[in-house]
Amino acid sequence: MLLCIVFFAGSFNVQAADAPAAAAPASSSTPSAEPADPSTPAEPDKPEILVQGGLLGAISSSIDDVQSKLDIDEHLFDSWRLRADRAADELDKLVNKPSSRSKWSVAGDFLMLSAVWMGAFALLYMLGKLIVGRLNRHRYLLKRERVRGVLGYLIPFTIPAVICLPLTLYVSHFLPLSAGRALALCLAYSTSSGIFSTSIILCVIVLFNSGHKRAAVALIRRLSPRPLFVVGFLAALSDALTSPQIARQIGSNVTTSVAVFTGLFASAVFCMLVLRVRRPVAHLIRNRPLASRISRPALQETLKIFSSLWHWPILLMILVSAVNLIGAGEDSQKALRCALLTTVLLISTVFLSTLFQHMFKPNEARVEHAYKQRLLSLVHALMRIGLAVGFIELLGRIWGFSLFEFAQRNALGKVISDSLSSIGLIFLVTWLLWVVMDTAIQEALKPPINSRSGRQPSTRVKTILPLLRNAIKIVLVVICAITTMANLGINVAPLLAGAGVVGLAIGFGSQQLVQDVITGLFIIIEDTISIGDWVVLDSGHAGTVESLTIRTLRLRDGKGFVHSVPFGQIKAVTNQSRQFAYAFFSFQFTYDSDVDSATSLIREAGQAISDDLLLKGKLQGPLEVFGLDRMDMNGIVITAQFRTSSGGQYAVSRAFNDRLKRLVDKSSDVRFAQTYPQLVMSPHNGNTPPVEEGAEQQPLTGKATLINKDGSETPV
């Protein structure tokens, strides 16, 4: 809207530039013009002032130029001041005008005609209410609510208003011409018109009183009667005061001034009424039966959009009428024609926008290619932008100015149009690049519909592509911002130089930050760590990788705690989640256990693991039994292993240990080796001293030790 105002203001520059060119031949053709002296050197033409500073400079030049040429037109204020003075003189003459009739007789004419209208209307209103009450009790109307509502407005209000006005006019013929008679006829005409227009509109509204529209109809019937009557009354009063018969009796300036103020007040009341009932009326427009909404969805979408915009054309018409009234009726037909064309243009634009929306709406029943969908959405956006530009151009031509002519015929317009074209092209190219790259990244990250349709994206892809997407977004935004500022007339050279100096200072002052970023970049590129891996760092942290930023690694350990570790602190990484793992088993049996039986039990437990539906998906091969690995003081050791998927070794190990324990418990010739310490009393000298007869036995002196099976001694 700001650009439209600038273009509109610039169109005055075009007209101002054409005026001197047209005036030059006229001045040269006048007889009083002095002949040019051939000896005097001709002044060179002034060069055209070039607009510098891009779009902002052009707008600034346009504003300065318009501000220097724009002055306040006081003609309208002068005309209203003159009209007010003349109206005051006419009122003074009307009050002090000598007449053969007294003022009381004139007032009596007004009161008598008013009493005739009110009496006739009251009588007809009561009769109409009586008739409506009797009709509503009829069996035919009991089930027809809308017919009863229409009759409730037509008989008590519409018919009396139509009858009372001719009756009042007939009675006025028996009275002499006077100001009281004229005012009474004006009030009778205005009141009848207000009642008639209000009742007709309410009858139309009552026709929608069915089904789900009852609430909206009830709200409109509650809010609109009084404002509608006021609008109809004031509009009719304004029309009646401008008639020649009334103007002759009271005064043309008085009636015109009163008519303008009553029209403005009616416009204000009507505007408030439209704003108050815009939602109920929108409900009446867009709400249709379910079958109609399903069978004709395009019409439903169109009505939905129109329901949200229906009040704008009406408000525009009210504004035009108010401006026309303030302008004292000058060029009223032209203003009204422009307002009507603007309303038609607005409605046509809304329908075209709805048509484009349905044309480019994605079909849910048909799966289309991702690039096609994104490009169609881009084309839809460009068409909507073109529709908006066309709407603004046509709107300008309706009201007397053109953006394209301004851009072609004026140097300022050329600068503005070139700058806008460059900025639009920059946005279009940036948008197109982003659509292509973002779609490619999303397609690479999107999992296949089923397991057979394609390969799942790797964890490396899931880690690198989001970072690449953010980097592309930042680069495109920065480039687009810099080029846009250059086209706006902003000098970006100091900005780029300052950004380079700031970046260099940050690089020197944040060496650890740079180290973290570079180390993390190589860790991600080399695919050392990916999201979802279980890693053990040399710093002692271990857990599942939850996210990778440009500087830190975020781990969640087995207790649920989150650890953020900068990449620069990582020297060695143990990744336990790559390709496969081994579930290694080492079992120790006693020396008297049968080796073949023990091996058979291990194979049986391994077969049970392979047959398990929940565990066989974690296996990548059969059980490998390595046989008798070693012998020691406690027994014999037999080893075996399963090759499992990454992270599945823990579940396989627990399940294998459980099954082997149950099998060994049931076997009689296979036992797990156990180590039990034995308590042995060792004398000090190795010999027991003799005990004399009758002497008291002395306690033995020595030490108590624990003799283990491996021969070691542990003192007690």
C-alpha cells in the first residue's frame, strides 16, 4: 500500500512534467512574445536529474517532490463556509419573513399532518397485528415458521407504511403552502420509507431462517431493525430535503446542508451496522447443506472466501458516498461509477484467487512427485503475486492513474521499477534454489514407504543433511539480504568490511571455538559418530548420541542424564553401534564334568536362541563354539560367541545365560565350577606336646589359616 501511494504521488510528477511542454508552444504563439535575440546564446537544456541511492533514494526523491508540489486545497472549506453563511441568512429570512398567517397556524399544519400519519399508522398497525395473530393460528401456518415471520413484518409494518404516506399527501392538499406543511410531509415520507425498507429487508432475512442458520438469523433480527430504520429514515429525509418543492419553502442552502449531515450520519450508522452483522451474514453465506458442500466443494470454498470479504465492497460504497456528500455532490456519477467498478474488480479478484487455489491444490488421492508439488506451489505463489499486481494496476486505472505508465514515462518511475524488478528477481532465484535444495534434502531423509521400496537413510545421512540444510539456508538468506540492500541503495561495502573484521577478531579470540567446530566437522564427515550410536569417550562419558551441533556432542547415559561434550575435548571414541557386535560367552565347569556334554548343552542353548522369534532378528549368524579354552585350579573353561546386530549383544547374552543355566541344572554330569574356602588349623611346631596325667590341658599355640584349593593361605 505504501508503494501504491508513492506511485500515485509520482503520477502527479508526470502530469507536472507534461504541463510545461504543452505550455511552451502556446507561449511562443502569442503575439506579445518578444522575438529572441540571435546574438544571445541559447541556454542549454538542463540535464535530467538522475536519481541515486536505489529504491530508497527514489522514494525519498518522490516524497520530497510531492511534498514541494502538494498544497492544501481550501476551495472545499471556502464553499462550505459560504454555504453556511447563506444558510444562516435563509433561516433568518424564514423566521423574520412577514406572512399573512401566524406562526401558530403554520405549526398547526405540521401537527395536523403528523397526527394524520401517526393515527392512520397506529390504526393499521393494530389491525395488522390482529390479522397476523388470527393467521398464525391457522393449521397451514403452524408448521411454516418462515411464512409466519414474513407475514409478521408485511401486514403490521409494510402495508401501513405504504398506505399512510398517500393518505397524508391527500390531506396536505387541503392545507395552504407553508414551512410546517413541507416539514410534515418530509417526516411522513422519511418515516414511511424507513419502516418500509426495514420491513422488506427483514422479510428477506427471515427467508433464511431454517436449519443451522437459525442462530445467525435470530442475531441479525435482534441487531438490525433499529439501525436499518435510522438509515432508511435519514436517507429518505436527505432525499426529500433536496427536492425543489421543499427547497423553495425552506431554502436551498439550508436543505442542502441538512441533507449532507443527515446523509453522513446515515452512512456512519450503516457502517456500524455492517461491522456488527458481518459474522452472522458470513454464516448465512458460507453455511450450506452437507450434501451441497460435498458435491460442489469448489463453490463452497468460493463462498467461504467471499463470506470473509463481503463487507469490504459495502464499506467502500459507504466511503465513496460519504466523500461525495462532503464534496457537495461534485462528480457524483464518476465517483459512483468508479466505486462500482472497484467492487466488481475486487469480487473478480477473489474468485480468480479461489480458482487458482483449486487448480494448484494437491490431490490427496494421487501421490505426486515432491519436486512437482513444490514447483507447483511456487507457480501458484507467482500467479497470486501477478494477480495482486494486476489488481493494483486496474484499480489505479479506474481511479485515474497507472503504475506502468508512471514507470515508463518518468525517470523516477524507471528507477523504482528497475529496483523492484531486481529485488523480485533476487527473491525468485533464492526461493527457487531453496525449493530445489530443500526438497532434495527432505527426499534423502524421508524413509521409504515399505521395507522393499528402498534403502533406509543411514545415520550419517541423518546427521550431515540437517546441518547442510541449515548451512544452505543461512548462506541463501545472507546473500539475498546483501543483494537486496544493495538494490535498495544501501552501501554494503562497509558492512562487508566490518563483517570481515569482526569475523577475524572472533576467529583469533575464539581459538577453542574454532577448534571445536573444525574437529566436529571432520568427525561428522568421517562418520565417526552418528545420531543413535552408543559411544564411549576417552573423557569417561558414555551414552547414546542424541544430537550433533556445530560445536558439541550431546550424550544421554544409561541413567537418563544428558552430557554435552565439545568436539575439541574428544581425543578417542569407542563406537559400539557400528555394523555388528559379538556376544561372547566364557563358562567354567568342574573337572569331573563331561566336556562333550557341556559342549552339547551350550549348542542346545544356542539353538534355542536361534529359534526364538524375538531374538533371531538380532542374530547375524549361528553360534560358534570354540571348545575348551583353558584349564586352571577351579576347572575347565569353554568359550563361544554369537555375531549379533549392533546393540543386540546384550539381550542375546542375557537370554543365552538364562537358558544354559536351566539346562545345566537339569544335567547330572555337567556342573559349573565353584570356589569354596576351607578352614584348616595348623600347629606352631608341627608336633603336639604330651599331656601329663592329672595336669590341666593347656591351649595350643599356633595360627589359624584358610587353605584355598589353589594352595594359597589366608591368615585368620
